[in-house]
Amino acid sequence: MTRVRLGRKLWKVESAKPKALCDCKGKCKKHHMGECDYENQAIRVRDKQGERDRIYTSIHEGIHAQEPTWSEAKVKRRASQLTALVVEALTK
């Protein structure tokens, strides 16, 4: 576990198994890659993702932590933009 300051709050960042990210008991078909737990100030990122997907998921959930009122579409757009920037910076 790592701690990261996002805005004024300190958030735990944890790696998680897929079952820990979903309480649907296998009924949903959605792949849960991460979650932002506001109550416990924790961001959980699914383990066994590729590097780019882990970067995207971490950024995506971090945006949720900082901007809880943003729509999912807006979070996805911003996370995609920032992921592209980070991957480009790290691979060139």
C-alpha cells in the first residue's frame, strides 16, 4: 500500500484482486479495474493489468477522488488524455 496526497486529502492506493472490486457475486459481466472508496479514502487498482492499463486505472480513480461530481464520461476523457501524456513521456 502507498499513500498519495490528492488535493487536501491523503489517499491509500492499494492493489486488489478482481473479486475485491465487485460485490455482485459474479452476476455482472463488467470488468472492474479499480474503485475510488470515498468513505475510507482508498483507491484500489486491480492487479494483473498491463502497465498502460494500470496507469490509466490509477489516473482514472485519482480523478474520481479529486473530482467526485464529474460524470464518468468526463473522467474517462481526462484519464485517457493524461494516460497518453504519461505513457509518451515514459517511453520516448
